[in-house]
Amino acid sequence: MATKPWTIHLMENLRRPFVKKNKTKKDQDNLEEIAAKEQKAFSYKTLVEATANFSSQNKLGEGGFGAVYKGTLRDGRVVAVKKLSAGSKQGTKEFMNEALLLSRVQHRNIVNLHGYHTSSPSSSAPNNSSHEKILVYEYVQNESLDKLLFNQHKKRELDWITRYQIITGVARGILYLHENSHTPIIHRDIKPSNILLDQKWVPKIADFGMARLYPEDQTHVNTRISGTNGYMAPEYLRFGQLSTKSDVFSFGTLILELVSGHRVSDYIFEAKANGVLEWAWKLHKRNQTLDMMDYSLAETADADQLAMCIHIALLCTQADPKLRPDMSRLVIILSKKKNTLLEQPTKPGFPGSSYGRSKLRQQGSSSHSHGRSSSSTSSHQTVSSSSNSSHGNR
């Protein structure tokens, strides 16, 4: 009897969010099979040596699902080693998802997965390596974007040219996920802490634990809500309707943070605005969007380019997902680096938006009529925790 190709196994496992089956053991077996065939399997002993037994001196950061360590392999490669915390069921699910997905993704603006180590309780592995689940990434020299952008001293390292490079790089990375990978992928958690910067400030999208495959023949899929408040599109936050336009919304909020230097959820006192998105909309209506420019950009900003980015961000964050541009169009606009004639944005999907309430209520009714199930009971529920560690660790 012929054995299924490992690529078919991979696709079957990545569709798990849309199939109600318990495949934990099967995921484990398939991951080990993929690791062996692609020569991406690392022994526990190798990773212990690389990190000096996971020394605290090599720790880069720690989040809810584990710690990340800097390591050096025998061949001289410097790597980031993400070690899952023992006993984390949710973390195990995200580990499997990230390992399976990143094994098929290669792009300049997406963090590269060198390999992984996984062992089951039945393993006879030495050094207490049973139960261990570890991801091995390329080491990205600079910190995650949030540690620079929201630090009053370090943010000055991010001049306008660098920030524009980050915006365009992230756009290309998301475009690859949506249109150029084997199957469309929705990241679901685009935010500054999941953007890593290398020594040349090239941005790399990280943390694919919540990423999902997106069926090409559907306008959206209904799934359990998981993400970070402030970055989630309203139709997804309230009704679990997930599409590529969900990532577009998150990308828009990321642009506003890069332009303003404020976190998306910051209250803007001078504008009496509950968040950066509401602030941008108020300024747009008064034709004063440049007033939200980060003070540290005063000497380097290109006013026309900056205004265009704010306009793009407002198009990305419109309440109606159908009106948001797709990533291919955004990459084209950003690559021109000149002010482009763009349509006027409609009201964004921030909490309290009258359009958002009426339109999303209609969408929610339609969604419920098709038998959607969701674990969310609140429109403002935050399901995943934000991370302050580098290399996208939770």
C-alpha cells in the first residue's frame, strides 16, 4: 500500500482549525516524518550544547508559552531556540501549527525556520528530553519592533526611511502568505512584537502559532477568535469571520503605530481619542493627519510619503472588509514611493463606530445562520496574550 506524500500530510494537518477531530498524536507523527525527510530534525543533545544547557545568559526573552534562547550550532550558525513550556496544551497546539506551516514557507520578510525537536512521552531520549518541543529559527540580530518603536530612546534609531522600509517589507511578507505560498495563509497576529528586525533593519514576520490556511474558494471562514485586542478586525473580533482582509486590518494598525510612535490602544489626550485609529480618523476629517507624526521623525520624514501611509492605513482599517484593499495592490502603491491618487476611506472599524455596529450585526446574523460556533462571549475579549520577548515568543 502506497504511503501518502508528506506534503499531503502537511496540508491535512494545517486544515485542523476547520475540522473537528483530535489529531494530536497524528500531528506528532507527521511532524517527525517531515523533519526526517527535510533533514530539519535536531537532537536534544545538539540544542543543549548550542545553548549551554539553556543557560539564562543565553535567554533572549520569555512569554506565556516558553522561552527563547540564543544558540550556536557546531557548523557556526547562530540560531534562536524557542523551547515550549512543559504542560502547556494550548502551546502544544500552536507549536505543531507553527512547525508544520513554517516548514513550507520561505521569504525574505518571514523568519526562517531551520528545524525543530519534538519527543513524545514514549521516547527513550536521554537528558529528560521526553515531552520537549523546540523550534529552531534563524537568529535575528536586532530586537522586535515593539522594543524599539515604543522606547523613547531607542525609537530614534528608526528614522523615516527605516520605518518605510519596515512597512513595505511587512507588506511583501503578508502578500507572500496570501497569494504566493502553496496555499493562502492568514497570519492572524500581525503586530510590532511579531516583527523582527535584522542587522540591516529588514523586517521578518514571526510567530505563526495562530496562522491558518485559507480556502481559496471561500470569502471567509468562521473560526474561534484568537488574537490581540486592537489589531483584530471588527468582523473577526465580534463574529469570528476570518479572511485575508483580517491581516490587512492588522497591517493598517501597524502602519499607524509606525507613523505615530504610539501603541494602537493608547488614549490620545489632546484629541480625546480612544486609540490611534480613532485619532487618525479625526485628523483625517480635518485634513490634519500629519499632526500624528512621531516627534522623533521631525528631521527625517517625507511629508507626502507619510501622509500617503496614513491614508493607506485608513483604507486598510475600514469597517467593511470588502472595501479594504488587498495586499497586492498595497505593495504596488508602496513600491511607487510617490503620492498616489487614492479613494477616500470610509469610517474605520474601531469600537463605537456606528457603521461597524449596524453592518457587523448584519454580518453576524448571516454567520450564525450558517451554524458558526465560537468560544467568544465578548466583543472586546482578548484571547491571546501579547509578548514582550524577541523572536516572536509568547
